[in-house]
Amino acid sequence: MLNSLAKTIQLLDTESPRGERNVFLTHHKHLLTGFSLNRNTIFESVVRHPLQFSLDRDHKQALIQFPELMPGVNLMLSKQYPLFRFIVNLGCVTDMSFIGKGYHAGNIVNSSVYTDWFHASQLFQAMDVSVKLKDTIVLTDQMTMILSLGIQMGIPLTDTVVNPVKYGGCAKIIAVA
């Protein structure tokens, strides 16, 4: 799916010849916001409550405010998995340019925050989660900051060890700067 989005953005470069088109995310940020990062489960079908968030490019940080979530009301989790957690990711991606014989993409930088595991059948208390990129990172005009949010399902192996379920969750891009 992400490849199809990049291909769509690449086709918007009408100045370069076919086979040498650039992928300028900075010119088409609006296409990224709200993009689902998986095919089967849409994030809004699981978390049925609007989330409040802020994305601060100058300070390279983001804040997501999770509301109180009640299973079966505004939190629709699969009964197959007893635990869940949220993953907040703040990343920075450089525009991809065709140079010579291939594409040049700068470094992709990101920082992720994982919440604790929560029981899928219990009330999720409101919380704020912040994520910040390293201060040493210098953002340029050719870089796009992307804030994404995912929910991951888990199965307990012991009282302290949880096995994350592959393909058991969902994620989306919630903001771009």
C-alpha cells in the first residue's frame, strides 16, 4: 500500500521523464495525512473516537492525547487477543530524487514510543504520549515529518512477557509537517 502511495506521488512529477521521476513528499504532504498503513483493518474501525494531537516541527516533537476508551463502545478490539498497546512513531523522511542511475533518498530518522500493555476487556484510562526526535537532527526543507499511530495486539506468555501478534493490529499516518 505504501508503495502505491509513493507511486502516485511519483506520477505527480510531470517535469522529469518516465523512469526518472522524483518522489517529492514535501510537495504532496496532504496525500499522506490519514493514510492507512495496512489493508485489512482501518484504525478508525478499532479506535472510534477522535484523537487530539500536536506536531511541532520546530522542536521535532509530537504529543498524542488518548481519551478514555471503553471496550465495545469506542474501542473495538478483536476478542481473540487479550492485550493491546499503542505505538506512536515520529519519523522524518527526505524527498527521493533520481540522480544519475538511481534514486537518492537521505537518511530516514525516527523515534517510537510504546505504551504499556493493557487488557483488551478493561477501560483504557486517558493518557498523553509524547515522542521526540533527537536534537542533533537538522531538518531541511526537503524533509517531511510524519506522525503515525498504531495499535498492537498481544498474547501473554508469562506474567511479565507478552508476545506481540504479527498482523494483529492496525496503524495510520495521523499528521505530517
